[in-house]
Amino acid sequence: MRKVGIWLALVAFGTVAVVSDASIARQSTRQGFSQDGPVSVYANLAGQFRSVFANLLWMKADNYHHEFTEHNPHWAQDSDILPLMRMITYLDPHFTQAYASGGWMLGLYQKRPAQAKQFLTEGIRNNPKSSELYETLGFVIWRCDKDARLALANFQEAEKCATTEFDRERLQRSVRILQRKLPPQPESLR
């Protein structure tokens, strides 16, 4: 029971941080304050609380997931973790792991590809340089929609955004595999 009280307090604290962050930003804009000064300090502090709280929720989600797998070997059935992924992305829209994990679980394990694509697209909008999100969206499209052409476009974008040579090479292999799955284009379209 004590654990529940602690988590409820953390959720309340996180909610206050989110609301106060948005309120401070609106108030500073309305009053013509620049991004410098005390209002900016408070806004940054509230934003940092949101990020810290998102990381705490991520650790809780990871712990919950491992507890679930101890008692249920069918971990793909774990849909209770999805609201945590959603809350993490509300708190920190740059938390790409939560978008990728939530999108993967929605599309491939929960058989809700439309929601997965919407969630991943939101993640890409907030993180346009995330190779991981383009790749995950490509997988969801490839596996759920069987649309190799659209999946290929996402894998190519992931390859462009890759930050390590290992990821670039890995994604290039996926691009080549998808290119082989496409029907040949007529000469007139080349």
C-alpha cells in the first residue's frame, strides 16, 4: 500500500510540473517576457522535472515489464504498460524509446497498427532525426500492412538519420531486402 501512495504522489507531482510548465510558458508570452530571466528559470526547472519524472516512469515501466514476464511467459500480452508509455511521451516528447516501444507493442503485439503508426508518427514529428522511430514505423508498416514501398521509404529515412556506422550498415541491409521485395518498375517510370 505504501508503494501505491508513493507512486500516486509522484504522479501528482508530475501533473503539477506539466501544468505549471505550460502555465508559465503561456504567462511569460502573454506578458511579453523574453526567454531570459526568472520566468525562463522556472520554465526550465518545470521542464527538467518533467524529464526526470518521465525517466522515473520509464524505470517503473521496465520494472513492471520484468515482473509481468516472471508470471506470464506471454509478455506480448502485456497491454497494461501502454498507458505508461503514453504518459512518458506526454512528459517528455523527446523520449524516443517510449515511442518506439509503445509503437512496437501496439502494432506487432496488440494488433493495433493504426494506433501504432499514429503514435510513431507523433514521435517522428517531435524527433525528426530519430533513426529508431523511422525504423520502427518501417517495421510496423512492413509487417502489418505488407507495404514494402512505404516501409522502404521509412527505412531509407532511418538510414539517413543513423548516427553510427553499425546502424547505417544494418539499415542498409534492411533497405536492400525491401528493395528486392518490390516488383520491378516499368522502364517508363525509371
